[in-house]
Amino acid sequence: MQTAENFEKQLWKYALPSMFTQLLNSLFIIIDGYFVGQNMGDAGLAAINVAWPLVALVQAVSLAIGIGGAVRMSINMGRGDKEAADKERIHALIMLAMATLIMGIGLYLCYPYALPHLGANQELYPMTAEYIRVVCICASCQVFTTGLLPLLRGDGRTMTAMWLTVMGILGNVVLDWFCIQHLNLGMKGAALATAVSQAVCGIPAFILFLKGRDRTVRFRFEPKRMLGILRNGISAFGLSISDSILILMGNLQAMRYGGTEGVAVYAVLSYVLGSVIPLVSGVGNGIQPLLSKAYGAGDRKAVEKLRRKGAAVAVSASLVCSVAVWMLKVQLPLIFGASPDAAAQVSNAIWTLVLAFPFMAVVRFMCSYFCALGQPAESSVLAYGEPLGVQPLFLFTLPLFLGLKGVWVSYPSAMIVMSVIAISLMRVSGRKMSQNI
């Protein structure tokens, strides 16, 4: 059995590939926004932002299955039960296939009714619908790619997951240029570029993950395992879908207080936030399998050391991002092709993100930590408390006094409150862990 020191030494083996992958993903988000903004202007940025809640729903479901399966695989491997770990692997794949059909068909039937409620006015609806149609048709690409990568990390193949993601990101950059700028396919091109690049990453991930199966284990369909995967992945779903819920509410408030230009400003801020969140979340997601294995092995000392070091790395990464974003506050809106008026508003509002990043790092890491330990109640409080409680409270009250500025200030206000809750839950969970380990 591994010692606490062995688990601690592996931290960077798990965390660095995930952070590097998410760093590239952050750069991709910026590049994607650049092509959309430069070729389609404020309307294109706003349309992508309006469509994003539906896209994020697909991503959240896939991520919940992937992380839920990875946690259960890792805990069983920590216990030395490879047969149970292999059964979790196959059930996760079945659930991803089911999600592909349900999400693809369901969204295609529902998006015409959903988009007007998401903020798609007459100007934005045609562009947003064009983007969503391609997403629905190519749902399998996003579902399997998003779900398989955490499963590969949970299987111990962190470097494999990293290089497959690098392939997809680089392919996406090239395809963005080709489809949007060279072929002038507009929103359809942006969605198509993403789908094809996801297939480039997802197909080999599927083959490699399936090859890792122990064929001596006899498969038997067990609905309880699927429920267990969902139970362990529910917080990952909430954490992922929270971004889309907040974008939806932010879009509506930005449209109410600032019109299309207000939505464009919010879109740029969302792009910046969306480029930082993956990097910071990469720490918790990266060491999640290691935490689960240590917990499954009953090594409380290793769990506590991994928690402390992981949190320190996540907060440090967020501080670096805060400094970088502040130094580039004038250049960032220009990179995304925002109009001069919108760019000026972004520069004036970006301090709210800089303030929020360290608190966001605490919340994201602790949510991953609780999820890794199989504590869905605690992780769900953090995952759902922000989008369903704290953030709406600030988002709908602060603009009453501050106008459009209140929309921007609501995010750091919510993160400060949620970080206090996260630290309080961590202290309470220490006693719970002592009873379970």
C-alpha cells in the first residue's frame, strides 16, 4: 500500500498535466473568441454567449458522468478492488452513450423554444440557432470527449489525457481559422470547428480507454452502479452547469441594463473568466484521482497533505492569473474584437474578475476535494449554492442600486461568500472523515 509520502510525491504527476491541459484550453478560449469577435463583431460575441448555456448543459452532463466514474474507479483501485473498478469503467461508457442520444435529440427539439428565453432577440436568434444546430448534430463528439478525459485521468493515464487534449485544442485553433476566417462559415463554422476537433481527441480516447478494460471480468448490467456514478458526479455537474446558469442570468441582466452592447461586454468578461476557470479548476480535477485513491486506501494523512498542497497551488495559480488579467485589461477586449465603447466598459469592469479569482480558486478546489472523497452533500453545497442561491441574490439586487456595474460586481461578491462557506465545510468534514477512515 502506498504511504502518505508516495501519494504526496505523485501530486505533480497528476496536477501538472491537468493544469497544462487547462492552460492550453484557456488559450483556446481566447483564440476562439478572437476569431468570432474579429469576424462577427459584438453580435457574434453576444450570440456565442447566448448559446453557451445549452452547450454547457451537454458538457456538464458529460463531465458529471466522467468525474463520477473516475472517482468510483479511483476509490476502488485504492482499495485494491480492480474488478469493481473495471465495472465502473464499462457502466460509465454506457452512460455516455445514453447521454449522447438524449442530449443530442432533446436539444435539437427544444432549442427553438429555449433560445428566446436565453436572451436571443431578433438580431441574435439566427446566429445563435445556426450555432446550436451543429452542436446538437455533433453531440457525440462533445459528450464522449468531455466524459472520457477525466476517466482516463482516473485510470492513471494523466499524460495520455493531456496529449489527447493538446491534439484537440491545436486542431480547434486551425479549424477555427479555416472555417470562420477562410471559408466564412460564421457561427456554423465555429461550431463545426469545435465538433471536429473534439472528434480528433475523443476517438482515440475511446479506443485507449476501452483497451484498458480487464477482459477477464464478466460484465453484468447493474443500475446501482449507474446511480452511484451520478451520485458522485452530481457536484461536478453543478459546478459545470453553474457557469451556464450564471451566463444566462448575466445575459438577461446585461441586456436589461445595457442592451446588446451590455451583452457583448458581458461576453468578453465571460471569455476572460472562462479562460481562467479551467486553469484553476485543473488543480482539483488533476489530483482528484489521487485524493480518491488515498481515501480508498484509508490514508487520512495523505488526504490532508494533498488537500493543503492542492489548495495552495490553486490559489497561487489564481493570483498569477489576476496579475496577468489586470496588466492586459486594455488589450483583452481588443483581442476579442469588441467595439471601442464595449472595450472601454470591459477595461473598467475587469477589476471585478481580478478580485474574484483567488476566492473562486478556493471554492473550485474544495468542491473537487469533497467530490474526490465521495462526499456529495458538501460538494453539492458549493456547486449549487452559487448559481441557485448566492449569485442570483447579488445579480438581481446590486443592479437596482449600481445599474450595469452591479452585474459585474455580483461575481466577486458571490465568490467571497462562497469561499467562507467552503472553508467552514472543510472544517466540519474533517470530523466526518475521521469517522470514515
